[in-house]
Amino acid sequence: MSLDTTTQADLILYNGRITTLDPAYPEASNMAIGGGRILGLDEGEEYADISTPQTRRIDLKGRRVVPGLYDSHLHVIRGGLNYNLELRWDGVTSLSDALALLKIQAERTPAPQWVRVVGGWSEFQFQERRMPTLEEINAAAPDTPVFILHLYCHAMLNRAALRAVGYDRNSPNPPGGEIQRDKNGDPTGLLIARPNAMILYATLAKGPKLPLEYQYNSTRHFMRELNRLGLTSVCDAGGGFQNYPDDYEVVTELHKRGELTLRIAYNLFTQNKGQEKADFARWIGLTKPGTGDDYYRVNGAGEMLVFSAADFEDFLEPRPDLPPTLEPELKEVVTLLAQNRWPFRLHATYEESITRFLNVFEEVNQEVPLEGLHWFFDHCETISDKNIERVKALGGGIAIQHRMAFQGEYFVDRYGAAAAERTPPVRRMLELGVPVGAGTDATRVANYNPWNSLYWLVTGRTVGGLSLYPEKNCVSREEALRLYTQGSAWFSRDEEKKGVLKPGQLADLIVLSGDYFSVPEEEIKGLHSVLTLLGGQTVWADAEFKNEGPPELPVMPDWSPVAKFGGYGAPGFIRSERSMSFAPWAAPRVMRRSGSVEGPKVLGQLWGSGCDCFAF
């Protein structure tokens, strides 16, 4: 199967099990790549005959090859700026190990720097099945400031961090949050998002930032970590405090340098409550969708379009009632975007909110057709069949993420197991013919490992092992992989360029550590790439392909958690380093609302409060 046998191949891959996801040619054993694209399949020797001796040849040694993964909702630009600063609890399976990591990093971190654990984890991933206590955090790090974010609902600060940010008994509660206090009126270290997360992000912003050159290094390390896990494309969903163009300086410069190892299509997220239309009008004057190239370009607007439409996914609290200003404000912005042919995305958790959003979109569509815009909702955990059909009728799509893998236990506790059975109803979306793409919503409410998301799609289980969905709402391994490749390509209008391994498509592919299609379900979570190609160029290599890889990157600063522990799952952590002076697994459990302590308890006492955050 070939495109043009007169084109010289730069690279020939052979002796592999290549899953193309092309129904016309689903399997191959070799592939020819030239000019950044796939030239042919199973005709490698024809290309070898016309190639120069410099043409690379890689023996895949029978490994499984699949298209590069595409996360349709990942906050990669913001995450990259801070990656080297953050200690990751993502994928760590015991709280005792998590606290040991905290203790070691606190000892490595020079004053006045902080240790930061900024989301991506759940208490249910720990074998202890509980949160850390403030006492444990202070014992692990008595002198170095520590900030730990859990979801978008609260943060835990040790005493050193309270001193660093200046919170004491005289500090008033800032707008949008509560400083929890003990019976003497002193801050305990627990910050509660009430009614939004401004207190969490305002507090995190008080910490030292990386110098600009270190931010370049940090972003490169984050991209390489994503490459290690098999990602080759990302649709960036913007974020609070992520202003365009200032906060895009680092990734823009890396693109100019030719140092991007991910293809990034980015959306612009409104930053000013009450001035949302002005934000988008300004950006419409500065740029337009499609500006850039296949590596880095503008995708559209969102995921925040207007603040009044923010229905945040806090399953610890009742569903929020959105204000009556939603409809006129959203219609004004969506009309502006549609008139200027800007695709848009909108954060949408609850059926009740989605109904109101669609009412607005249908009104706009009567005046300015939305057809062909590739607009879409993000999340849609509780969307109904009727509203899925309305999305389809308006030419929209739905980007789904594995947020329920981190919050499924909370949802079941509040709404019941029956209500959780279709959160979101992925199978029904596919049956009704709506474009669906998969992703993570990393790095704060979920982790960035795509294999956790694929595992969730296939098994319907949370990171804690709770089975949420009946078999009828799970998808097959091939269907899940299509959502993470072909499916996501729709959301950046790349269906003809990526997502399938066939002649003419971009040569973005991964060689897997294990066979995704045959490993036991529990092993899906542990898969990664041993060879990642972006446009035919190696951006990650490991195992027998190690010599094919790019040069090692230094880590800046040298005390970074990444330098010591690596990324997901802390692969650099040696368990014998655990030298805690207490037994965290025996500690009392913190009650989530009051902060008082009690013995181990079944799910039901949920820690946190209302979370109506604007940062995502």
C-alpha cells in the first residue's frame, strides 16, 4: 500500500505489528516514511531500493505500533511552565510513599523555594484510601513551605507555607475562599474554595516562579514526559491566568527554535469576568484560527467563554445553579465567534447546564449558522440522549476525559451508583454519531497519563478500582484507541492529517512497551512508549531503541523534583529511601469539612466544599 514510490524514504520500520486504524488496511508489518509523512505500508523494500545508504532502518522486533495519541483536552502550555517545580503524586500507589517523596523533596529544596503538589492525584489511588493529614504534612516538611492542591476544592499548606504567604489569625478571608481556623482563630493550613478557587490560585501565585530560561527547560521536559507516555498531539484548553499572548511566549519561542516535540493546537480562554466579549474581540483582532502550522497553531476559543456559564465539576457539593445572566452573555460571545468563524469549546458538566447552553446555541444558529465550525463541549458527564442529538444537529462534538476516574467515588456517594452508570454516556454518543475525542483534562483535576484514561474507557473503573459502568457503556480497546487518535483529530480539524497510519498522513506513531490489544486489563495502565516518532523524527526512545533517542536534557534547576524522581509514578524514587519518623498509614483520618480528626471511616465523610473555580 503506497503513496508515491518515487519519493525517497528517510526511515523504514520493519518487523512490527502495526495497527493502522485504517479499515481499508488495518494491519502491516513495515512502513516507509519520508518528508515527515507515511509513504507506504508493507512495501518497505521498494522504498529501500531507491533510498540512500543514509536511510535509517529500525527493526521493531515484533512490537505493537499504533498511531500517536492525541489528548483533546490537556493544559499543556500552563503545565509546561511549572512542570519542573512540581512534585508529582500522580501514579504513586501509597500515601506513605507520597509523604516520603514530600519529605525527601523538602530536604532538597533550597530557601525560599516551595514544594508544590499541584493536582493530578486522588486519595483513592492510595492503598490507605485516605487523604494526608495536616499533621503528617508538617512532620514531613517542618521548615520548607509546602502547597498541596487536591482537585479544585481545597489546598493544604504546612506551617512554613502559612508564614511564607502571610496568613495568620488577623488575615481576613479573601474573596472566593475560606482560610480554615482552629478554635483559637489561627489558620490550620486548609484553604477551602468557597465559592470559587481564587484563594487557591492566588495563594499558589505567591510562590517563587522559575526564571524564563528554566521555563523553556521545564516545558521541554513536560513534552518529553508526554512523549514517553505516547502523546504526539495535544489540544490545549487554555486556563485561568493564562493570558494571550504573554503566557504563550515560552511555547512560541520553542516552536521558533524547532524544539517542540508535541503538535499543539491551542484555544484562548477568557480572562476577565464581565469583559469576556472584549477579550475575544481583542484576540480576533490579533490572530485567527489556523494561524501557525502543523506543530503549533491557534485552534479557537474556550474552554471558558463566559464566567456565568462555569458549571464546575465539584461532586462534593450539589450541582450549581447558573445565574440568569448566562443566556444573554453567552449569546453575545458565541454570536461574535460565529460571525468571525471562530471554532469554540465550552466546559459543560451537568445536563441542566448543557440544556441552557444548547438553547443559546440554537438561537445563534438561527442568525449565524454554526455548521462547519467544529465547535464542541468538554466533559458532559451527565448529558442526556436528547441533548446529544441536539449537539449533533448543530454540527458539534464532545471531548470526554477521565475525570470520573478521580471523582467517581464522590459522584456515587452523592447521586448513587445508578446515576453514575453513564457519566459520560460515551457508548450512546458514538451510537448517535456525534464526533467524540478522548483526553485527560490534566494536570490538576486528573493526571496526564493517557493509559489511565484508556483503561477507564475500556473497564469503566476509577483509579481506586470502583466499577462505575456496566459493560454496555464501556468501549472496546480499539474503539478507545480510535477516540484517542482519529476521534481527537476532529477537534482541531486534522482528520486528513493524523490519527490513522496510512500513506499521506503525518508520521506520528508510537511503539509500545506491551501489546495494548492483548495485555490483561490491569496492565493497560502501565503501558508506555519505547519509541515515539513525530513527523518521522524520534522524540522519545527507550529499551532496545535507546540509541535512537534524542540527547538527554539537563533539568533546571538541579533541585527540581523531576531531577530526583522523574514524572508520572516517580520512577526515580527508591522505596528504601522512605525514612519517615511516623507511620502515616496508622494516622487518623481528617474529616473533609471540619478538619477535625477521626478514625478510619467508610466513604461518606467528604473533605472539601463548594468549588466554583475559574482556573480549570
